Amino acid sequence: MIPLSIPHLAGNEWNYVKECLDTGWVSTAGAYVGKFENAIAEFTGSLYAISCMNGTAGLHTAMNLLGIGSGDYVIAPNLTFVATLNAISYTKAEPLLLDIDPEDWQMDLDLLQRFLEVDTYLRDTACYLKKDDRRIAAIMPVHVLGNMCDMDRLAALADRYHLPVIEDSTEALGSTFRGRHAGTFGIFGTSSFNGNKIITTGGGGMILTQDEKLAAHAKHLTTTAKTDPMDYFHDEVGYNYRLVNVLAAIGLAQMEQLPGLIERKKHMDAFYRKRLDGVGDISFQRVTEGVDPNCWLFTFRTRRMRELLNYLNKRGVQSRPFWTPMNQLPMYRSLPYYTQSDHAAQVHATAISIPSSSGLTDGQLQEVVDTIKEFYRN
């Protein structure tokens, strides 16, 4: 089986984990948590990085820190992994869904602008939905597959309508827009280190922010809001969202390899695009102008997606369909959804992700290409 997207553990992971085991620092205390946070902050150019147990916890924490709660809306794209909307739901806020651009698969900014101009109004430096006078408390762009929308334009719209930006940059570590890293445009950004991401800690996440007070509060909230190193005194409802030392050790070792992993991902992206161009009805995700993506998971569109998906998996080429649009899931079907052509549904019905593990050889990549070409010849 040629795997879809598995970890590439080829650095100091064993050494750092062994140090944790040898010293007994395997849980929530230990030096590697701080080292890993510093490595992420330095790499992304974020002033502060706060580790947590996963990307979903990071999104949940960010919204809590902004006071988002019952009765509020949060704008999010209809095509994303379900964790985006789950995190919003944890706060008792309601996701307000927006369709995607059919070419780059990011939040449709033309649609966003029309929605804000026509369907919302401003009062007391806050944005409200006209139809029910409920506050729109934030906007959450998702950097799908490591691509990004025009973040300058999104930031300008968000500023005009007083919408804090929380970036779901869980797939985009190493991606930049005009030289600036994903996760550093909004008041918060989040990273994920799940096993299929470009680097992994097995499970883990990171909250990015440029605000010192918010960073301190994020660390406080994710460590059960304990106020004293000795006494068990907690001054608010906190969360046990801490990343443990042994996982942070893996993360630090992975960060040491990240530049090389990004280069390998870019090589795979170029390899696939060159050799699959013109094959059948295959079309590729367009990279937004100004974006230098991390090329996390290679995904393309074809009207024969289901047939191709079954064909590849039966032949040992692990492939997956794209996420089901949020408004097609039973718990989110009744959410407000702003669209003109439902591009999210069209992309979902035609998109397929193929092997993109960092450790794949060019020979394995060519085997994937040959199997796809074989399918279209039949």
C-alpha cells in the first residue's frame, strides 16, 4: 500500500523522546514544551505560540478568549474539516456558512463582500445580521490544503466590519501569503500536528497570536486556569488542553526537519501536476496569487472521482474523497448558508486526495501516476 499521508520520523525524535523517558519528564511539565513553542514562534514569525492538545482545542480556546458565545454567529466556509464547526459549536455560537471559490477552494471573498454589504449592518463597532439582529462575532477562514485566500483583502473586509479574524491554519504550517506566514494575520491562528499533517506530534496543536495579554490568558486557560504553582486555586473555568512534554519532544524534532519536508511536498506537487496535466478530465486547485503553499496534501478534481477512488484503493494506492460540506452533515443542515452556485458541493463531489506522504520516493509517485493513467485508459 502506498500511504496517503503518514508521518516522516527521520530526525531526533528517538533521542528527544528517550531523554523524556530517561528523566521522567513525560507529562505536562518539562523543557520540551517551551522549546517547541519557541521553535514554532520563530519559524512563523509569531510573537507568541501556546501549545495545546490539538488544533480543535486551539480554535475553541481562541473563541473563548474573544468572548464568543450563545447567540453569536461565526462566519466559516462550507467546505472544511468538521473540527472547524465543532469548535464554534462548543462555544454555543452558531456557524454562518459561506461558499467557496471554485478555483482555489478557499472562502469566496466576492461572496463575502456582497454578504457583508447587503445582509449585515454595523452598530457600536460590532457587526449584526439584518434578518435576526444577532451579532457576527468573528470570521474563521480555513487555509484549505495549505493554500490561502487573498489575506490582505480578507483582513480589510474584516476590519471594515469589525470582525476579529481567527485563522484555521491547521493545514498550512509553512504556507505564506506575500511572505507572511499562515496563522499570523488574524488575532489568533491555529496549527495542528495530527499524524497526517506536514509535521506531527501524534496529536497536538498550537495557538498563535501577536498579543501578549491574550497569549498569557491562552496559556492560563489551557492549563486549567490555575493561578498558583503550589496551591490548587483556579480563578475561572479552564480547560485541560495542555500538550505533554513527550509529544512536544517529537514536535521539536519534527520542526528541525520542516524546511526539508516542505521542499519535498513542493517537489511532489510539481511532480503530480506535470505528469497528470491533460490526463482524463483532471483539473487542479489554483494557488492564490501571492501564496507560497506548503503543498500538504495533493488533491485534484475529476467527474469520475468515485470510480477512480475505488480503482486506486483496490490497487494499493491509498486515496480519499474530500470533506463532506458542512451543510450536508445532519447536525449542521439547518445552518444559514450563503451561496450562489454551491461550489462546495461541486468540489466535494469531484475532489480526490492521493498519496502525499513526505517519505514517498519518486518511484512510488510514478507508480501513483501510472495507476491513474491506467484508469483513464480503461
